[in-house]
Amino acid sequence: MSFVEVAIKVPLHRTFDYRLPEQLDGLSSQLHVGSRVLVPFGNQRKVAVVLALKDTTEVPLNKIKSIFEVIDDAPILTTSHLDLLRFTARYYCYPLGETIHIALPSALRQGHCPDKTSISMVALTEKGAKLPSLKAKSQLNLLKQLAQSGKSSLTELKALGFNKKTIDSLISKELINQSIEHDNLWQQQAPTVGTKPTLNKEQAVACTAINQSTGFNSFLLEGVTGSGKTEVYLQCLEEVLKRAEQALVLVPEIGLTPQTVNRFRRRFPDTPIMLWHSALTDNERLQTWRFCEKASCAIVIGTRSSIFLPFLKLGMIIVDEEHDSSFKQQDTLRYHARDLAAYRAFQHKIPLILGSATPALETLHKAINNKYQLLSLTQRAQTSTDNKFQLLDMKGQPDQAGIAHASLATIRQHLKRNKQVMVFLNRRGFSPTLICHECGWLSECTRCSTSATFHKAIGQMICHHCGEQHPVPHQCPDCGSTQIFPNGKGTEQIEEFLTGEFPDTPISRIDRDSTRRKGSLEKALDEINLGGSRILVGTQMLAKGHHFPDVSLVLILDVDSGLYSCDFRATEHLAQLVTQVAGRAGRSGEPGQVLLQTHFPEHPLLQDLVNNGYQDFARFAIQEREDALLPPITNMAIVRAEGHSIKQVVDFLTDLVPVHGLTGIQLLGPIPAPLERVAGKYRFQLHIQAHDRPLLHQYLAQMVDYLSTSKLAQKVRWSLDVDPIDMI
Ligand code: ADP
Ligand code: ZN
Ligand code: ZN
């Protein structure tokens, strides 16, 4: 075999062929599919991943270049992993080379083998064991340390105060050496299992169904917060561990709390459990990657991108809070980790568990059509009472800072009983705009078609879309009047108002502004968990994951904005949010109270949600989507384009719309994006829909092909979003 086909990180939808150089020719048995090589590309050297070894190529022999060198002795990607990445690239219409690049930990994106410097154990060589006399004291100390302790990990040595320089110089003197050690002991013995409750009937039914399934099976575990889903995961994981197989537990970014992790660690104290999230260092990522591929790690609890980890023997995937939008990447490779999880489970012929109190309509639709097996947990494991929902009609109601007087009275009652009250508003800042009382001027971002938010505490106007920031004006820029006032409400204003109204009650505000500083969220959560009467004010950051046992009242202020929106998913998201937020109340035994302030109490969606719960609402909403021919009944993709010239943007999209239409494909657009201008650029969209998924993908593939040669495409920034989850 004299040629290799490789993927390179370039924005092109194709692969490249290279020749094996003469001196490598005989060594081609050492070159593997899935290994990295260094290749000439234009006048650069680039890292490439070998996709195939072959005897022939279509590239003319006088044009084909030779690879420079082979980086890896052994492949860094198995063929099944490459298959996953190929599927991902194809499904999301993203270049394979860039897809691979995104999936790899950054330490492996560069062209060297970094393991030796990161995850290794250090020991004395024969020469070092003789403890030769050395001038540098630190080096001598390190030798003595190793003579005493034997083989030690780099981390340990660093903790003892030895620095990298000392270690490196001893390595270069061949007095110590490094090796990578992996320990698979957990596979050889049954896992130690911490105390666990006896499952209730519904949990037992769910566990049995999952544990007795063979091959690929998807389960939707539908149950309110506190109904014992995590307990089901844990007891299913136990079986996976007994089979000496690995498991991946995907959680939303915000759900990866110490509480969650500790619960897994307490249950399986001897089992190697590793975490994967955005705050890991490059070395930690590489380490987790290596441990997965060697099966030295049994369980990974990770956010979105952990779906790309290379498990040696994957036995189960769990996606907790599967409806959460953080599973979808919103730029570059716009993948959905839940959907890729389904592919991986299918690939490995293993069970997939999707858990949620408020399943995405996509998932529920599959369950209703028996593609996924529906397992319901209908009772709270520890309390059997349900929350009391109440719609508060705001029409004609006196209010302050957007809080009805009736709501204030209810807050007061709960605080008197030493309970906690959660006030929820999905808008940070003091007010979304400033308005001039004289001329009607509104504070707008100069670069976006949206308002600039007033942040009172720091005295700044900030655009939440492009980040533009400037000091609060003292006068109206249009008429010079000093009569400019906040217009609308944000969490900062609610906090200020409630502080005045309840001066003796501590208030915790939780939003992106108040938690920006490292550790501040943890501090706020600790304070809340001390118990005692308190008001919690926050955005959706409050809605997820956390346990607040003392919250007995939840007040939701901005229900109406979700009822009438241009995004067809807005009602679904509102219902999920209301249910999740409401799930924070009543976790300590007595039913919680949930108050929704609205001007549309008669709205059928709200009525359905409040009277019959999310389950009922969701089935009704699927019916609505069916009537409107929208996802999940149909399949959708959006081409987004932006640029400084409206004409170029619109021309680019118009060019994609065939004159005579296409059978089976519906096109809508070009239409302006909901935010037509952001950071000075105009944004338009083309919506593409098809009942038939293969047909949609066939069409998208052709389109991407066409775009690679389109001159118009070079004048704008465009992206393709397959299965978009928001319309922005
Ligand atoms: P979810 O993941 O659905 O929010 P959890 O699994 O966290 O629910 O369960 C909520 C609480 O109930 C936890 O404290 C858990 O330990 C407890 N729990 C779960 N299942 C049982 C059970 N069968 N018996 C007793 N307590 C249980
Ligand atoms: Zn004015
Ligand atoms: Zn802006």
C-alpha cells in the first residue's frame, strides 16, 4: 500500500490523498488507520488523521505529495470512533477534518505525543538507583524521594514541591524515567456498592426493563424532579459495572454539581469515576481521554463534549435532563449530544437512558411512536404530595416592580413560616431598556437591533447580544431631557425592590452577573442551604439541578413572554421552565406553592400545564406541531447568513432557493433573523424542512457541495444548523 487518505482540519468537505515516502514504504505495516501523520499542505505542515491505506489514488502521480512523518505508533482513534466522527460530520454537514479536531482533546490536536509529560509515573532508572552525587540539591532530593517511595505519579511529586524542571533534567540525565500506567483492577472484581434504598414499584419496573434489555434500546425515563430517576441510573450502572463495562453519564453544564458527583462516588466508592467539563485543563482532558480508551476509568460524568470520549468497552449511556438545551452546541459543529448518544448506543449495541421531568417533544414523539420505550415514574420518591399551581391574573392588578400586591402578601406568609421563597425572572440587569419621558427615546445597542440593558449597580448600559458597553447617560441623547427612566424589569431591580420591602430577610440573587466571580455561586448556594427564611431571586440558573429543601413558594414573573414568540419552541421551553422551576418547591415533605403571574390566565397552554401537568401539555403540543407541520413531525435545518451588506446576505440565500421548487422539500426564506442585526451585521435565514430525513440530508449534502464553489458564499458568513433548537 503506497497511499494514505487523510482528514485535515480545513474548512473543506473533502479528504486528501498522500503518498508514503520511500523510507516509510516498508514500514507501512506500522502506519494505522486512526493514527496522526504530519503532511505538507500548501506551504504549511499540518497534522492529519489517517482514514484509509490504499493501493491507488485518483490524484495524478506527479501532483501527489508525500507525508512527512508518522506521529503515533498506535492509532489515537479506533475504527468505530472514526465511524462515529464520520457519521457526525455527515449528519451535521460539517467538514470531517474539523469534526475530528473538535472531538479530540487539545493535547492531541497538535502534532506530538504529549502523554509523557502529563499522565505518567516516574521511577528511578538503574543508573539513578545508585544515587550518584549531584550538584543540584533539588535533583538529589528527588532521587532520594523516589528511592524511598518507589514509583510515584507526577502529580504527587509536584505536590511534594518538585518542579517540572527538576524532573526534566533528571530524565535527560537518564537517572529517572517516565511511564504511563493504567490500572484496570475495577474490571476484575465486583464493584463495592454503598447503601441504597429499596426501589419503589415503578423504579423497579424501569430498572428491570433496562437491565434485561439486550442490544441497542432507548428508554425515556419520564419522572418529575425527586421521583427517583437518579436512583434508577445508579442501580442500572451497578449492573453495567458488574459486567466490567464502562458508562457515560451526560449532564447539562449546570447539573455537574458536587452533590451529583458525590452521590455517584458514595454509591461506588472503589470505582474510578472521572469528570469532564469545560473547566478542565488540557492535561486533565488528555488524562480522562486516555483513561477511557484504556478502560482505566469506569464511569465518566460529563457535559456535552464527553460524547466524543473513546471508551474501550462502553456498556451504557445515560443522558440526564435530556431536554436541556446545553446538549446542543450552538456554533461550529452544531451537534446535539443526546442525538449522538443515540447513534453511539446503536453503534455499540447498548442501552440508552434519557431522563427528564420535561422531555423534549422530539424525544416524547419517539416514545409515543414506540421507537423509545417509555418508563414513567409518577410519584416523588420521598413526598407523595404535588405542588399547588395557581395562575394570578395580572389584568387590573396593582403591582410594584412587576410583582402583584397579592403575590407580595403570599411571599410574606411563607417568610413568616420561616420558609424560603424563589422569585424567578429570566432577565438579568436592572431593566431591559431606559426610556425618555419627554421624547420616547429608548436605549438601543448601536450595533444590534435590540435594546441595551441598564445595569444599575455598575452604572453601565450593556448589550446582552454583542457585549457593547457604555456608561449610563445622564440625559436623553435625542432631546437632552434628564427625564430618563428604567423601562421593564430585570433581576437586579427585583432584588432592589424586595430588599426595601423585606428589610429583615436575606436575599440571594443568582444570575450570570451575580455569579461571575469564581466561587460566588457556591457561596450563595451554601448560604441558601443553611436554611431559614430567605428570598431567592434569579434567572434560569436557579431552575436547574439545585436542591433547595426550604423553598415552599415559587413565583414566576414573566410567563407571558413565552406565550407569544416567533420561535415555535417558545411554548415548549416555557412549559419546561415552569415545570423545572416549580420542581424546586415542596421538596421537604409538604406541597409547594407555585404562582404564575400572567395577563392571559385563560390561555389554553397555561390552563393545560397548570391543571394537567407537563405530560399532558406535551402531548397536546405535539398534536399542535403535527397540525402545523413542524418538528418533530418534520425535519428541519436552517442556513444562517450574516454580513455587513443586506444585499449580499439576501442574495446568498436567494441563490440557494431553486426556481422550480423541489418535491418533498419545503423552503422558507430568506427571512430576517429574529434579531436582524447583531454587532453591526445583518442576519437572515433560510429554513429547510422535509418529512423524509434521508431526502433532507441528500438535499443538504448537495447544497454544501454547491456552496463550496459559490462566489456569493465567500462574501458572507454562513452556517448550517441541522435540527436547530432555536431560531435565533
Ligand atoms: P430525581 O433524579 O428524579 O430527581 P432522585 O433519584 O434524586 O430523583 O431521588 C430523590 C430523592 O429520593 C433522593 O434523595 C433519593 O435518595 C431518594 N430516593 C430515590 N429513590 C428512593 C427509594 N426507592 N426509596 C427511598 N428514597 C429514594
Ligand atoms: Zn428624549
Ligand atoms: Zn449589541
